[in-house]
Amino acid sequence: MSRTLEGRVALVTGGGQGVGQGIARALAAAGSHVVIAQRKAGQGEGEAAHLRDTYGVESFFIQTDVTRREQVDAMVQAVLDRFGKLEVLVNNAGASFPKKLENHTDEDMEDAFALNYFSVFWAMRAAFPAMKAQGFGRIINLGPLNGVNAHLFTAAYNASKEAVRTLTRTAAAEWGGYGITANTICPAALSPQAREYFDANPEMTKALLQNIPAGRFGDAQADIGPLAVFLASDGSAYYTGNTMFADGGGHINGVPWRPQVED
């Protein structure tokens, strides 16, 4: 990958593993300095060291619980204090749990929105003043296909992630005049958790693959990373408010997603 992002500064939440890790590595390979925000110190510190050693960019780790607004604000400020700018914000941190819709509690919904929605809103709000002042910003939010395809038994995740897509489009509309773009990537790529789940559910995995025209699951760095690099680049200046379905075509026919859950 060419160094199209040479000297850029990017912040990736949840960048220590999975899709976030793949995106962080692709951004670094393109020349961007990358800050990793992660709750687990071992993952975050290890990934920052890998980016420095492998790609020759500046990278450091900020231990962050993105469900805490003050920590999200401090995360963004730490990047600005270190580099004096923040050009690329990748909101990747998030999680889901399986439960039937009727069994969801208020606390389930509140926790899901804190992690999957409010963390994104807080980070975008904190980054906006710097992006506006510098006349350039690239916001890349991860919005998995669960909400798009209404996957069964993940109602809290579906709703909170679809709210992120709406937030992203609104930011694109309101902030476009400041040189800020905002887009969503809906990826289908393997992560450590996904590998565990698919290994434990081979029949459903086989059914899922049959509905993916590309015939395989995506690789976070090779398949999702280049899209993030494009969205972070000068070449994406006229591309905003959109959703990229990076799933090998799996969204075309929906997904036979039916995990086992308790009644």
C-alpha cells in the first residue's frame, strides 16, 4: 500500500484487536501515525509497539473505557496534546450479546447504547473543534450489519449501531462545510471472537458462507483496512454520509443468523 496518509494523525478506538486492529495497521502502512485507544492495556500497548516497529510511524496507547465520557474526552485531548492535530477518527469499539428481544432489560439497552452509540457521539463531539479549526477531518464509524439485516437476538446492538449510522449521516450534513467527512463501514471480517463463535457453530458458519458471494469471510487488514485508508485520504473529500458494505456481498440476500439463546 502506498504512503497516501504520510504524516496524518489517526485515533482508533478498540484498535488492539479484530477489525480495529486491521484498520490501525492499514492506516499505519499508509503512513499515518496511529493512536490506539483500548480498555485492555496488554492489547493496546502491544499493538502500538507493533505499529512503531513494523511501519515506522509514531504510535502510542491510551487506556480508555469508552463508556465513560470523561475518558473519551481525555482520549481526544491526549492526541491533540501529543500531535497538535487529529485528522482521522475511527470509532470501532463496540460489543454485543445474544438475548431475545422480550428479555432485554432497560439496563441492557442503556449499556449497549453507552458502549456502541454514546462513545461514538462523545468522541465525535470532542474531535469536532480541532477538525473544524484545521479545516479537515475524516470520521469513520463502524456499523456492523446486525442492524441493517435485523439479525436475530441482538436487539440492543442492532438499535445502537443503527443509531450510529444516523448520527454519521447527520454529521456529514452539518459538518461538510468545514472539510469534515463522515462515513460508516459495515464490515464482515474475522476477529478472535468471531473465529471462536464460528468454530463452535460449524453448521451456521457454513450457511453464512453460502450467502456471501465472495465465498469467504473478510480479513480485517486486507479487506477492511484499504476502505478505511480511502475514507481517511484526500481522495474521499467528496464522499460523505455513506455506508460501505464491506462484506463480500453478504448483505444482498441477508444473513441466516440464528444463534442459540435462552427462552
